[in-house]
Amino acid sequence: MFTIYRLNADELDASFLESLKAAFPHKEIEIAVAETDETAYLLRSPANREKLLPAVTDVEAGRNVVEPDQSAFR
């Protein structure tokens, strides 16, 4: 069995370890850790790239930027 878990390091806790133990009971496992670049991952898809690159250009130029009202979250 091969499984990839994608999570933030801050989410690593005892419950994560317990889930690994449950998924691989009495098995020897190998854990490899790599830092991910979400932007590169998202840009691999041509459809995503077509939408994201112009959006990045707009944000960098200050165009089409929407700032939602955050007062409800205070």
C-alpha cells in the first residue's frame, strides 16, 4: 500500500500517528518528508495555469483585487 499525506507540519500530533498505526497495523513503514511548493503543484494543470497566472499579474499590479469585509470575524 502506498499513501501520501499532505499536511502542514503544525498538524502533526498524536492523532496523526494513531491514524498511521491504524492504516498500517503491524507493518514496517517508511516515512519521507519533503517541503511542498503549492504554487508549482497548482500550475502543473494547464487549466489552473491559464487562470492563475493572469490573476497573479492582476494582484501584482493592484487590479481586480477584492478585499472582503473582515469585521464579522473580529
